[in-house]
Amino acid sequence: MKNKLFISILFIFSLSLQSETTKEIYSFANDVDQERFYTLVDTYRCPKCQSSNLAGSNAPIAKDLKREIHRLIEEGKTDEQIEVFLSSRYGDFILYKPAIRKNTLILWIGPFALFLLIILFVVRWNITSKRQPKDLEAENIVKAIERTRLKKLVEDE
């Protein structure tokens, strides 16, 4: 039992060491460009990982994109020019906030429409669930009245 625990700890430790050694270091002429780089790498989505940004991905394409962004910053490109370059090459998918266009309209309106539908469903369900006990009470009253009439009819005969 202790052997398995020790081996598991060593394995996890070796994975953490491996991930630390694979980080790439980018050099810049000044701190402003370095901040821009890290901001841009946090801003764009990894085309392979889909749920991670470029900074959090170790996929080969993410590494290539980091090098490309580094190269573009070194060439003096602005953030807007870098965004245009990346979105023209990889599409709107690479952007966490794509522009509002005809083909991205569902991305912007969809969540609000879904939220509105859920609210309408909950309100309708609430209204119908409040009516049911009243209807049951009315039914029970009608049944009680009918029973008393039947008893009177039976007693009268």
C-alpha cells in the first residue's frame, strides 16, 4: 500500500516538473511589449483546445500562435492588426468576443433568448401549479356535496 502511494506521488511530481520545463520564454525590447504579449495570449482561444486560451494551452498550434504573436509584436504591429491577422487566418472561433455579424448573431442573442424562455417556462409552471390545488379543493367540495345528496337520497328512500 505504501509502495503504491509513493509511486503515485513520484509520478505526479514528475508530471509537474515536466510541465514546468516545457514553458517557453519570450524576450522583448521593453516591458510594454511583454505586457501586450501576455494580454494577447490570454485574449485568444486555442484552436485545438476550444475551452482554453493560448496561455493555458500546450498544444503545438498554441505554441505556434504564441511565436506568431511574438513575431508580430516584434514587427511593431498593433493589437488590432494582430486580431485581424489571427481572425482572418483562424476565423471568429479564435476570438472569445466575436464581432456582431449575421453569422455570429446567434452567439449574441441565443443566451438571452434561452434565458427568457426559461423564465417564461418557470412563470407558467408556477401559475399552473398554484391553480391545481384550488382545482383539487373545488373538486373535493363538489364530491362532498354529491356524497351528502346521495346520503339524503338513500335516507329518504
